[in-house]
Amino acid sequence: MLLKIENLTVKVQDKLIVKDASLNVSRGEIVVLMGPNGSGKTTLAYAIMGHPRYQVVKGRILFKGEDITALPPHERAKKGIFLVFQNPPEIYGVKVKYLLDFISVNRDYSDLAEKLGFSAESLHRDLNVGFSGGERKRLEVLQMLLTKPAVAILDEPDSGVDIDSVKIIADAIRELVKEDTGILLITHYTKLARYLSPSRVYVMFKGRIVTEGSIDLMNKIDRCGYQCIDLGKCSLERCFNE
Amino acid sequence: MNEPKWLTELRHKALSLIEKAPSPKYGAKINLLEFNKSSHLYSKVSRIEDLPNSVQEALERTALTKVDSYGITVHVDASTVYKLLRLPRKVTVMSMEDALLDYPELKKYWFGVFPMALNKLTLFHAAYSRGGVFIRIPENTKVDKPIQSCFIVSSSKYAQLPHNIIIAEENSEAHILTGCTAPRNVRHALHAGLTEVYVKKGAKVTLTTIEIWPYDMHVRPLAGVRVEEGGEFIENYILLKPPKTLQAYPTALLVGEKSSCLMRSIIVGLRESDVDVGSASYLMGSESSAKLVSRAVAFHESKVVQRTKLWSKAPLTRGYVDCRGLIVGEKASLSTYPSLIADHKESNLVHESAIGRIAEDELFYLMSRGLNEEEAIGLLIRGFLDPGIMDLPPEISREIEKVIQITAEQAL
């Protein structure tokens, strides 16, 4: 198993956000994690990447069988975990080029950058400063492609971007999968997820992974929404089996 | 001493005023009597390689020798030891001793903008100044590459007191790039250079100063600038390695209509250094405008003060202060003292300032890309100080960025 999350409970300050979550990602596999806003998806992603403010109080994170729960973020990155941020920060004075040079270890990336819409000139801009939503996502995807990670976690790469950018992101994911990268795609829309035909879908709700299943699960989510879970009017199984 | 009579008389006058003069208002207290006012004179060399090794190393740390420029003058203690200049026609760059003999009109520029009797330190400078550089850019001449000078304090306990005068005649343009430093083995010395800049009608002067000091030094750069109608003054003050104590408060008088200044500083506080750096601009000409930008990072137990002052005395003036500090050291201290004064109702002065720490989310982001904590913080600090905005020669920019990054990583 490439990435294995075992019974992970995560707290931020004194609040438990993720409760007893387990999921797996194998090589060359696309796995989707869905759930409404505020269900704990981003917290789980940050915890997997090792954000110091997101404290694992129970459970563990295994990468290629090794327990990495206590490692700092840069060591997780070096082992091959990459996180595409939902909202990457604006960093003044740090040029895009500097970060790309660091990530690519001075391989030439100008063609790839150009393909994702970054001209040589635009690489001299400050990181994400004044970038549109689409530009931010594309820059994240560019870094992901240059990193060639073993596992990529994409946190809502499809939110707030136009259809062309969604297509670029989907193509990038497919390219990585071809090279055996495992993908954990976090989203609350089914559009991009459908397009990628994932092998497994997890649904997160109020910090718990409440169900997992095949692509059919998405059809049901599209039909019922997350609402039925929210209202507690029916258990998932009943709702989905109706 | 072979110098004009008026100067000798002025020195005597300064001496007679010292006792009753106030101490400097800002910065750590120092006892001027502890420093030697004379040192042995260094003979001129024809090649940089002929300078003592320690002086050469100090010079190299400023990176000035790497810059594509119109040459450099090197001053060790009170002596001008090296001069290699390939200047455009009629541009004058010479040692102050020579200039005082050749240019009698220097009398009116000597303490022509900087007030000699401001305090004990300025009078001390006036009484004992030695050396310095005189730069004059003739009318309608644009010098397209920097003119450089480097001041090196090489004797312990010595007070280096160069007096520099820069005159940019009407519609001229130049970039003056200055390095101030000392070999690492120098102990308890003082550098208190005084620079007076005259930006005449329509002229533009950029004055960049890079300071890299060993720890056991006291530094008090003094600077006064006068900008005439439509003139523009840009200052870049970069303190990369602070000494034990440093105080600077360069002041630009915008006397001409539509004159302007942009004064930027990058300040790094390390160890137990006591650093007090300000900039001030007096908007005296109608429609004059000033922008003061300051970035400081306080590491270790350093104490850093950022001061800014804009004083509007004329109609339709505009001023903007952008002052930001980053506190990194557990025991460091950072203070900012902005001051805006308007003596005219048609003034518009704005001030923005902030003190903060390294943003956790930015740090996490960079670490998630594989930078370790030291590298990531170094990069964030470099980005915060952002020497890139100063539009310096690339060789200097690269060197500054490198030094900031290394300093930040080592300081953690």
C-alpha cells in the first residue's frame, strides 16, 4: 500500500476536526474523497502533509509501510507526498521562478510552464500575488508535475476555476497516473471526479468517513446531495438504496 | 595639514561648540573620546591585489568589485588608497583632500545642507573629518553605470570620519554605489561618514549604501540631501551585518517645486546589536512628494528601531510611509516611530506600518514543497526584505539576497 491512513483523529487547537478516519491509496490509483464544506477534508489533507497546527491525537499515517505521522512536512515531501493546496498563500518577494527552480532541481521546465499558461516573464512574479483563481491552481498543478510525486493529494483543484483549467488539471492527473502516481482527489463536486473514473470514492461527513464505494456513490450524491445525511432523516445506506 | 583656511577655521569653531552641544537624540550612547582621530596613512596602490589581505577580503564582501561600473575608489581609514575610474567626460570623482584644493567653491557645499551644530557627534565630525570623496556630475550628463566608492575602517579604536559631497548639476543623472565595511579583526572603532547630496534642477541621483560590519564597531552615518525643482533623489540603505551600535537618520530637503524622493532601507538586526535607522523628508517645494519605505528583521537579541518622518510645509505635497518589521529572535525587540507633520492644509500624508512574525501558513506551504525549516524561513525573510524592488545592479542584488538568506539560516 502506498498511502494508508489508519484511524486518524486530528485536532486543531482544542477542537477535534477529523475523527477516526481511515483510507488507502495505491500506486497508479485515483481515489476520491468527497464531502460537504466543513466536513474535515482539508484538515485531513493538512494532517497528511504535516501542518504543525493540525495535531494527530490518534491513529497513524503510513507511507510505503513506514509510519510518517511524526515527520516534518519537508521530509514527507522528500519521500514523495505532494499536496495541491486549495488556497495557496500569497508570498511577497518570493519569485515563482525560485520555487520552480528548487522543485525541478534545475531541469528545464519552460515548455511545461508554457503549456500551463506561464510565460518566462510571468515566472518573475511574486508567488500567487495578484494571481487569479485559475492561475493559482495551474501553478499548483505545474509544481505537482515537476515534483513527480509518488502520491498527490489534490484539495479541491476544481473549485473556482473555469472549464479550461479543469481540463488542464484533469489531463495533468492522468499523466501522473500513467507514471504510477497515486491520487487522492478531494472535491465536493462530482464533475472532475467522474471525468477521471476513480477506483474508489470515500464520503466524509462531520469529520468521519461515513462510507466508501465505487463510482456509483457519486451518482447517488448527485441525486440526493449531502443534505440527506445532514438532516439525519435517513442513514446513508437507506438513502442510497432507495 | 594642507587645507583651505576657511576649513581650518570651521574646525576650530566646531571644537569650540562641542562642549555645550546636546548629545545625539537617537541611538545608543557612545563616548567619542574613546576613539583615535588620527591613524597612519596608507600609501596608494595601483592594483587591488596590492592592498592588505584583510582589506581586500572586506572589499570583496561588499561585492562592489563585481559590478559593471565606472570604477571604484577605495578609502582605508583616512587615505584614498586605490582609484580606478573610467569616467565619462567631465564627470569628476576625486579624493576630498584633492578636491578641497582644486575647487574653492566647495566651501558653500561644506555643511551646506547638513547642520554642523546639530549635536556633539556632528561637531566632532566637523572638527576632525578626514578623507572622503567628491563627485560632480556636469549638466545634462547621464551616467549610465554606477560610480562606486568603498570605505574601510582598518584600525581598531579609530574614528573614520570621511566627508563626502555629491553634486548633480541640472538635468544630470547618476547612481552612486557605496560600500562601508571593516575587516573582521577590527575592534571598537567608529565610522561616522557624512554625505551631502545636491540634486539640482531636473537631476536624478540614486545613492545606494551597503553596510557590512564586524560586531565590535559603532557606526553613525550622517546624510543630508537637497533636491531642487523637478529633481529626484533615491536612496537605498542596506544594512546587511549590523555592528554593536548603529544610528542613521538620512534627511532629504525637497526645496524645489515638484521635487521628489524615495528613501528605502533594509535593516537586519543580529546578536545584541542596537540599530536605530530612520529617514526623514521635508516637503518644502509645492507639489513635492516623498516616499519612505523601511523593512527590518530583528534576529537574536537585537534591538531595532525604525523611524520615519514626513514634514509637509508647502501646498499640494504628498507623502507616503511604508514601514514594516519582522520579529524573529526570541529576545529581539522592534519598534517603529512614524511621524507625519503637516504645516499646510493642502498636504496629503499617509502612513502604514506593521510588525509581525513569520506566517505559519507560508512556512508550511514552502516546507510542503521540500524546503527545510531554515531554508523556508530564510526564503521568507529574503522575500520580506525584497532587495529586488531596489533595482540594483544584478551582481549586487544576487549578493545581497545570498547574504540575507545565509544570515537568516544561520541566525535560526
